[in-house]
Amino acid sequence: MAEFMTTKEVAAFLKINEKMVYSLVAEKGLPATKVTGKWLFPKHLVEQWLETATVNYPDTPACSPEPGDLLIICGSNDLLLDRTIAFFNHHYPDQVAVFGNLGSMGGLRALRRNLCHVAASHLLQKNKNGYNFEFALKELNQMPAVINFCRREQGLIVAKGNPLGINSVADLAQKNIRIVNRALGTGTRHLFDRELKQAGIDGENLSGYRIEKSRHLDVALDVFAGRADAGPGIRAVAGLLDVGFVPLRWERFDLMVAKQRFFQTNIQQFLNLLHAKTFKKVVESYQGYDVSAAGKMLFPQDQGDQDVPDRKKDHGEKDKG
């Protein structure tokens, strides 16, 4: 059960008066619920709201992670990315690529702290069209190089044949449906919570909402084994385990690199693999991927494109699905 704070408790937690709490709810999106007739504040969401609202991070050192022949990728979990990292290690035996499964926000934070070379992210922006740009700018205080890795299909993983007739996020509010979730900070959880809010559903009222998994495959395994009826995830894992899938949207999945590291040899070697025929063949073994733009530079954009994001404006690529 989530820990909730009263208005008085959250005011003390934030070191502000109670009137300011109501202003933050109305104007700054402070997470709150009023299902009991009184305002209650989920503590873990208040902590997340504080962290994501942080600005003026200290400058990070210019040095890269060591050693120089180690390529560190952190961020969002993805089957195709795992296969590509394995492909890199096979193709370049004198190099080593490793992955840190930290979720999209975790990848950006690792990039800010120079704990990795590449961040993998698929965070949907407020306008529901662009991806990653506004989050990268806010987290890093400047735009990194942004390269498309793929587009992939997000949705709900359900039992084979969809026996409960789950056709949308709204159907999860039906009695006796058990879900399994992804962790806070992942792009999939970010999308799922937005879809729940749009459907007018308080996730805390769903059975299993607080059961969090670090990988898409773990969500699919829980559904496959009958421990849950549904959970957010990508079509690729549903196809891998031959379970059901309810599509929500196609999303853009990007790789982000600090500009001072972009031409580092192992980074360029990894990005070049996205154009290789072997990479395209790997994609064919999965469902729910589109790599037609894989390896495309999204920022800085080619040929002097003027659609450059800054703190006042973000022209992220529109979702095509």
C-alpha cells in the first residue's frame, strides 16, 4: 500500500505553508488525490515530482567514463537494443559494450553525471507528439546529440486470446483484473500513467499497480504464468512469448550522446551498426519494430534545420503512429 501524506504533512515535508500546497496542486501539478473527500498526497509521487522539477544541476566533468575501450549504455530496457549490444561485442572483440537497465529517466541522469556514454530513452512529451527532447534539455541543461534507434509499438500485454476482453486502458478498471507494472522512471510507466489519467483511473485503485518490474519480459512472464491479467509493455515481448497484445501507440526510441563524446571511436562503431544488413535481419525476428529511421541524426539536425529545441521551444519529431 502506498504511503500517503495529509496536507499538513506534505506542507511540513516541502517546508511551506498549507495554502502554498493547494497552489502547487493547481499550478505546478503536485500529485494529489481527493477520493476520500480530503486531499492526500502519495509520498513516492511527491518525491518523484520534486526530483523531476530540479533545475540548476552542478556542472559535470568533461571526462568520459574509463576505460576508453568500454562503451556504457544506460536507460530503457529493449529486446532489440540487447541484441544490438551483443552484436557489437561480437563484431568488435577488442571493445566491450555493457548496459545499465535504469529506465529512460535513469539513463538521462546517468548521462548527466558522466556515468555512461549513451542514454536510451522513449519519453513522450506533453504535446503527445514529440519524444525525449524536452526531458533531455531539462535534465542535461543542454541538448545532446540525439540519434534514432527505432520506433516500436507500445501497449498492454494480456493473456493469449485476450479472454477478459481488455481492449483499452479503461478496461483495466473492471473488477477482479490484476495488473503488473513497470518501475517509476521508465518511459513505459510514464506512458501508462498518462493513459490511466486520461481514462480517469487512479492507478492506486488497480490491483497490482504497485507490483513493479524492471524489464518488459518480466511483465510478459507474469501474464504468461497467470500471475497477472495485463501489464504495460511492447509488442516484441508479447510476440516472443506468444501472448496477447492490445496496441496503444507507436513510439520513438532514441539514443542520446554528449556532443563532446559523439565522435569517440566506439560510439561511432556502435551507431554504424544501425545501418548494417545484419542489424536489419535481427529486426525481422521480432514483431512491433520499425527501423526505417535507425541511425538518423535528429539533433543537431542535418542541413541547418531551424527546428532547434531550446528552453522556450521544442520541436520534437511528431509520432507517426
